[in-house]
Amino acid sequence: MDIEISVTITAPDGTAHTDRIAAFSKGIEAAGDIGLSIEEGKAVLLGIQRKVVAAQCEAFCIKHARCTCCDRKLRGKGRRQIRYRTVFGDIAVESPRFYSCQCHNGPAKTFSPLNELLPDHIAPELLWLETKWASLVSFGVTTNLLKDVLPIDMRLNPDTIRRHLGRVATRMEAELSDERYSFIETSPHQRAQLPNPEGQITVGIDGGYVRSRDAGQSHFEVTVGKSIPTDRPSRYLGLVQSHDDRPKRRLHEVLKDQGWQENQPVTFMTDGGDTVINMARHMAPASEHILDWFHITMRITVMQQYVKGLAHHNPAEAEAIARLLRQIKGFLWNGNLHDGQAAIEDLAIDLEVVETDYASITALRTAASEFETYIANNALMIPNYAERRRYGERVSTGFVESTVNTVVGKRFGKRQQMRWSKRGAHLMLQTRTRALDGTLRAKFEQWHPALKPSSETKMAA
């Protein structure tokens, strides 16, 4: 069976040209013969792309070969080839250069229309694909993936994709507005005039660590968050606090993108750290700050593990301390901060008077002392967790713990043995969070409206 594929292109002046793209001879006896193979599909796509790009660029250059003021034909200076990288292959395009018309004083004596049309020499959709996949998997895997499924130039390498991702993230950073102390812009009277909000928003913020490539520092902290509205898609947030100078602005933009309005209640759940608390402070008028129950139980669990070791040396004292820990957990769970703090003080006193040869008794005493300070510093953020649970409200940022694993662990993970600069990790977080929550494509469509699917494309599909 012989198959021939041709393409017909009609220019703006009505002239039509038909060119043969590819010809195949296909069998019909085996499953592998049915349909186009990957390589045949790549050849067809590349052939069509060459004809389409060449025709479009030629039409654009013809249009701009005349002065826009006096319609005089411009004098040519010469031409050269440029390489335009597209999703379906690299295309060599003839790029003419013209002298500017004498009827007006332009910024330069000569200009190239294609340099104005294609300043980056890379198609926005290819840049989107590279950014999306490089944000999810390693640069090397991204390179191999694109080469496997698309007629991408074989010279594409991981360093090129890394540079392209950095360019996209840098553009995102340039569009972010300046930091502010407070983002509350309305008065109580103005907020009363706003329409009723669509439920509350819960924002969980936590941190993780990645390997550092800087000398003298093994790791540095990254901050990760997740914003969960009542009836809208969730959004991710990521930044390196020690590098970023606009963390509050970044969080504010995430909330605004989700349709948040200033009479809408926002619950911020954190681990009690100063950096994450300051990040959410003065963000929303109707806000509530809650200490994550997970981090309370995590500290109690650590002490319980030490008590199990103490039981082999001093069973009676260990049982009394274990009972006291259970009481502390119950008091805090029910929001009984007064009795809870009193029990924590009793715990610290009891541990000081315990006489034992248990090797980790010092670590247990230190953990109890740090826990007492932790609860005292975050006393205003401890609600009645039991009551919140009964009303179906969140009491823990377990969803943020999974977010840390998703955003940080699977791309910055120790198994990859990758080391990051603070700037590199921060830029990667900007594209990765958007790739994960599905807003990266929308950002590219904002930059390049032509990427939005037209009604004709939808009907044809």
C-alpha cells in the first residue's frame, strides 16, 4: 500500500501552493504495519512544520517590506538564515534585512522583521513543554522524553533546557510586584459591601531541606505551602526564604488567583516557626492562625520513644511519665491550655529528679524543656482541636507534609544526589509549583494569547 501526504497552503494574496510532504509504502500483514510508526510520524510533522513556518515567515516579511507610513517599498540590505526551534523540529528560515524608510527617523538604520517576530528563536509552546517536564523530572530525562516523542533536534541537551527553564522563572519573578508590610486594603465598611464569599480558604505552610552546593553549608531550607479553597482548585506555593525578598507578596498573589476577597476567612496552619508566621501576618482581615496539631504530636511522640527506653531501667518512673504525656496530649487536644502547660511543667520537674543510668535521659529532658518553650511561644495559636474536628475543620497540615514530599522530595530529593544554589532552587520552585497545580499553561497563554485554543481548533478536534 502506497501512501502520499501533501499539504496545500493559501497565501494572504490568495495564491495556493501544494507540496508533497512524505511518501510511504506500508504493509498490511502485521500489527506493526498498521498506522504510522513514531519515526514516520516525526517525518510527517517535521515536513508539515517546515512548509507552514516558511510560508508564514515569508508572508510576514512581505507585509513588512513596505513602509507603514508612506507604503514605499523598502530597500533590502541582505538576508541570512535563522534557526527557529519548534515543537515539531528545528526550522531554517530565510530572514531578510531592510533599510528603514527615510520618511521617519527610526531607532536603527536597518531592521529584520523576523527578529522582531521571533526574538527568542524558540516557539512558546516548545518552551512550555521544556519548562513543564523539566519542572517535574530531571533535565536529562526531559531531554530524552522530548526526543522520543517529538521530532526534536538531536543536539538538544540538558543544559539548554536548564537555561530555558531559568529564563521562564526569571520572567515570572520580574512580573511579581513589590513586597508590602500589610496587604489589607479595605476598611470594615468596604468589606461589608462585598458579596458573600465562597467559603473559607485553608493555607498550610511548612518547610523542607535540600542539599546545598555552596561551600560551608550542607543544606538550606525551602518553604512550601498549599492553599485549599472550599470549591476551587488548590494552589501550591514554594520559595527559599533566605533568598526571596517578597514572600508575603507571593502568598498574596496565590490567594488572589483563587478569587479570594478580603471578607473571606482564611485559616493559616503552620509549625509555629517565626518565618512562616511572619509570612502570613497582616495578609487577610478575617484570618485565623493555628498551630499544626501534627507538629505537637510529633514532639510528644519523640518523648514517648525515649520513655520506652527508660522503661528498661526505671519501669515505675517511665510509667508515670508516659501517663503524664498522655494527659498533656489530651489537654492540648481539647484546647485546655492552662492544665496542659501545668502538666508540661510537672513533666520537666519529674524528669529532673529521676535518678537513672539511662543513656538518653539528657535527651529526654532537653526534649521536654524545648516542648515547654514551644507551647508557651505558640499558646495563642492553640485552639480546641477536638471541637474543630467535630465540625469537620482541619486540625493538621498533613496535606502540607505530602506537599513537601511532592514539591521538594521528588525533584530535589537526596536520592538524586543533586546540590542546589539558593537562586536555582527558588527559580525551580516557581515553575514546579505551577506545573503541579496546572497553572503553568495559563501563564504561557497570558504571555502568548495565540496559544489559547481557538473555536475552530476545538471544533476540528
